[in-house]
Amino acid sequence: MPDTIRHLNLPNGLHLTLRHAPRLKRAAAALRVHAGSHDAPGRWPGLAHFLEHLFFLGTERFPLADGLMRYVQGQGGQVNASTRERTTDFFFEVPADALAGGLERLCQMLAEPDLGLTRQRQEREVIHAEFIAWSRSQEAQHQFALLQAVSPRHPLSGFHAGNRFSLALEDGRFQHALQHFHQRFYQGGQITLSLAGPQPLKTLEQLGRQFGGWFASGQRIERQAPPALLDGPLRLPQPDGLHLDWLFAHEGLPAQAEQALDLLLALLGDSRPGGWLAELRQRGWMRACKPQVLHAHAGQMLWHIQLQLSTNASATTTKRLLQGWLDFIRRQPPQQLNLAYTQRQQCHEQAASALELARRDSSDRPLQGLDEQGLEAFTRLLEQLPGQRHGQWRLPAADALLSGPLPIIDMPLPAGLVLDSNLPPTRQYAALYLRWHVPSSLRQRFQAIIDRALRPLQERAEQIALELDFSASGSDWQLRAAGQPLAVVNAVAEALAILRAPAAEHWNAAAPAQPALIPIRALLKALPDALHPADEQPQPACILDQPLLDALWRQARWHGLATGFAPERQGALATALQSIEGQAGSPRATLSIQGRQWRQVACQGSEPAILLFCPLPARLQPCARLLAQLLQGLVYQRLRVELQLGYAVFSAFRQLEGVGGLLFGVQSPHASHAQILGHLLRLLQDGVKLDEQARLRLASQFAEPAMANAEVAEWAWQARMATQNSDLSDMSRSILSTRQADLDALLQSLINAEHGWLCLANAAPPGSQWQERV
């Protein structure tokens, strides 16, 4: 059933977009304010971003402990905000029955914020810490360098992040500018509010009118046209080794140009046979390609293509191939290009979450094909691009991943696969997990080959909203496919063939360079390996070839899980798995951590960062989930708001590699590793008080209708790896039976590290109580 969408304007000028989508399990709100960093006074860079932060610190009606962030987290949802050049977005997703509470808090904190000077001083330090991390990021530095290609008179080339020096809190003129910015732009005429969920349109409209009506009345402000993007040729940055950046700037584009550019970027990023990327890949030149929009506003557009090429690639020929492909696109009937684009958009719309749908509606970028106005914008866009006839091109054929329907075949599933019933087939979403234990030390070298060989299939999967991941942890490999059941089966059949025998051109190709991660993200990336260390079998140095890969697969043992497949379609899945390599097995025993173990991880960046993972046995995990829920707000309040340790502060219950436990993470620009741990320990020693409503809310989240499809599948897989009961109702009952005494006992066991601590950090251990792991 297609979604039902309604647009209307409230008396205060606010534009309301409503989307009724019965297939959704959750509901979301996305509020866009049509003002951003370029609308702030040039004297106070970062003012708009600073204001966005201040909103989340609570109000008189909803203090921090009951504000939007704490409320959404308590509902098991997600919440965030973003300040762009000309827009500021606030968005959250929660269970459908919690939408009203979230919307009330969102609209109240924006309409009636507390901009007290004390909280401004606290939050300015957080902004400054973000600025320091941003300024040290290679990716941010690269993007800032790209923006210097435009005219220096255009605000796009300026500094807008904000820091301790640009936010002059003690200056009365700054305070006036802050108040004026809020009054001018946070009013009805400047706001688009989008709601999406399974609720009837009448219910969504009632909520939108009730809470959207809180904003002051106003009209859309006619902002002065920005200066020209260019005052001469684009000032391109110097090529960085094998990295090429091609920038494209446009002026005077018509409405819907941004969606038209989305179609163009889809064509430029399509690596299927027939296009320019396929030609680069066939020549062995392409390592990675990333088309990206840098700026879009008022008919102006700046976008770029970033390429990573191999050492034998010719930049000149690559540019000619790109121009040849652009010329070919320009000569194709736009309606034909739009037809394939529309089909892909429909796939993404059916797979999209409530949050993605609401955000797209609020930005007027729905997941649909171009209309006549959009096709006109697409034609105008192509007219402004360089192009010349070069090369032999063809449009890619329809993707075989969606060919079907699945045949009804009577064939048993392989012995290593377990069927899980948590996700009903009526959801039209299926997931398949396959995991191999590969003891050979050649595993890491072969993994790079398989990664490269799988990339074209993964790119095709992305176009039809299919998730296809191949990952490594310790001495294990894992393949995961999730999405429309037909596409899952077809993709896994192709992926298994690639894993068994990667094509020759992938064996010696160079892997794309990975962007440097800030320390806390580097630690998160290293955590799965730390939980599942490799058990190597030494291998002599050798040249990799297909016989060695065949031998590696003969040693492998595998197990897997499938969920969401209707019984009559399981035979097709069994057929796809006929070619699976290795011997059927079962999950391995999970890691046992004794005492306080410390692992130092090499990271770029000097800020102290820590991940503290406290694993717990299955019998304690329902209590631990409730404890994590109660601690989440306390950790944020103490470490982020009161102590201002840094902008990267979080705590949660996590289940990784079949190991469940509490996870704490902090990256601080000024606190040492020992100080961070001391603050965490003191917070645990303070204890928590059982909140009956929090317990009820958490228990209600463990039900299939309340969980996203991907969450249900991941729950089943983690339970399988841990050899635990995957019954969601059992977890819910256990949470409801948790008492204050259970929380107290668990906290004491955590403080004493009775079940072990695993600490990942970017430094050596701070004391002798830690056992250092290599």
C-alpha cells in the first residue's frame, strides 16, 4: 500500500507535512528551520551552531533530565540535530505511541529556550572541543580546502564552526545577536515540520497542529541573494598523490535542481558494466569513487567527485572518460534515465525508516522520481557540464538482484543454518547471517582480495536498498545480507560465488585508502577484534593464489541464521546456499575476561580516549539493560554537562560478537585516562534508583512490533552467537522482575570487576591494577 501524504499550512505560517505509512513500526518528526550558519552575523561565526546546542540543555518546563534527548533515549529511540549553511534540522524517532511526548519537548525547547549565560559558558567549551577535533580531522581539512575554490566573497569559503574565541559571550552585542537570531528565524513562517508514522493522518495532523502552533506567527523571510559562487575559474586544490577532486559549480539553476543532481550523482556513481566507473575498474585504475554535494541553495550548486586511483592510472585519460560519460548521459532521453531512477527510489522508500522519510519530507526531497519540473532542472544541469564524445558507453541493464519471483523449491536448508521466527515474513524484510571460523593466518591477506571483489556487488545492493556487509573479527569472517527477501537470496548467491573464487583483476589491486578516524571511533572499530581474538596457525610467506584460497575454505567451519523468510521460499534460500564453502559447525565459545584488562590501540590524534566494556553473563543481562538505561542520562549529565570532559561521551548496553555488557566511551581534550576512569568509577559508586516507568518503557521495547526489522534480526543473531534464548518476551519479563536489590548487586559487581573489565585506550595503562593485553 503506498504512503498517504498531506501538506498544509498552520495559521502561524508553519508548513506541516504528514506521512501515513502503515508498514512503519515507529514514528518520527523532522523540523527544519530555514536558517543556518550563513544567516548568522559575520561578526559571530558559529552563532547558529551554538544556538542549536543550547536548545538541548533543557528548559523550565522540561529540564535536562526530562528533555528531548533523555526522553527519546528512554524510549529506545534516536535523536540528533544538524546546522548547515542555510538550514538547521532537528529530528527524532520513537515508538509510535511516544511521538506526542517527543514532539511536545521538541517544539517547546525551540519556541521557549533557556539561553542563560551560565549554560552558555558550559556549552561554549563543548563547541570549542568539537572545533579542535574538527580542525584536526583530515576529512574536514580536505573539505574546507575544497570550499576555498569559490569566491572569497561567498560565505561558503568562510569559517562558521564556532569556537571559544568567536563566541564572545560577555559582549552585549553577541547576546543581542543571539536573541535576535532566535526571534527572527525560529517562528512559524521559517519552519517546516514533517511527521511520519503508522498513525492515521488525522492523528498526525492533530499532533502537528497542537505542538506546531506553539511557535510565534511569522512569514518566510526573503533573504538577500548570495553573492556569485565564482569570480573567476574554480581554484582547485593541488592533487594529493593518487586522490583526484573534480569540482563543479552552477548558478541560476531552477527549482528541484538538488533532486536532479541526485539523479546525476546516481549515474556518475554507478559502477555496473557500461559506464565510466566500470571502464576504470576494468583497467585496474579505480580504488574508490565518492560523488558528493557540497552546497545547494538559491539556484547555486557546488559538488565534486573524489577519486582514488591506482599508481598506473592516467589522470588525463580518466578525465576524458568522465567527460565522455557525461556527454553520453546528455544524449539519452531523460525520461528513460528517470524511469530507472524512479524504480531505485521506490526500493529505498519501501525500506526507509520513519526517520529517513520524515527528514526527506522536511527537506522537500522525497524518495520518488523527477516530475516535469525536475526533468527540466536535470536538462539545465547537464547543459552546464563539460562533455565530449569519447568511449563506447551503454546504460546498465536491469539489476538481476531484483529478478524473480523466488521459485518454490523443495530442498532442505544446510545443517549449519538456523531459522529464527522472531521476524514474521509479512514484514517483507529478511536477513541472512553467515559466519566462518578461518584459522589460517592467510585470512587477513585474502580478506583484502575478497573486499575488493565484493565491492561492485555491494554498490549494486546499495542502489536497491539492500544491506550487504562482509566483515572480519578475530579469526572469523562474516557475511550479512538484509532487505527485500528476493534480493537477499540473489545477492547471497552471487556473494558466495565471489568468496569462493574472486575474479582475477582483484587479486593484486590496491585497496582504497581509509580516512583517519578520531580516537574514540578508532577504539570502537577495534572493539570486535578485542572481544574475539584470532587463534592463528602460522603460515610461511607465499604468493596468494586460488589453490591456497581453496585450502583455506576447506579448513573453515561455518554457521548461520536466517529470519524473515516465508516457509514456501526457504527452498530458494537452500538453493542459494548450496555453494557455501566450509564445513557446517556451531558458534564458538565467547570470550571470558578475567580481571581488569587493558589494550592500547594506535590512533591518530592526541586527545585521551577510552572505551570501557564490562561483559556480563546471560543471567544478568536483563538487569544490565535496565541499569544501562538508568545510567545513560546520569553519565551524560555528570561527564558531558557538569564536568565538561568533552563532546564524545556515551554509555549503553551493547551486544557484540555474542558478548553482552555495559559500554562506556569518553574522548576528552583535557582529562587524562586515569581521570576519566576515576569519574566513571565514582559515578557507579553513587548508585542508581530504580525508576518504575523506565522499567516499563524498556520492557515494552522488547517486542517485535516495537523494534525495527534490522534490530530484530540483529537481536536473533547475537542470541545465536551467544547460544542464548532469543525469545523477546522472555527478556521483557526478566526486565519487569528486576528489583532495586538486583541493580545494587550488579553495580557492586561492576565496581569490583567481578566479570572482568576490558578497556581500550590510546595510551598505556595508568596503573598496576591493569593487565595489559597485546
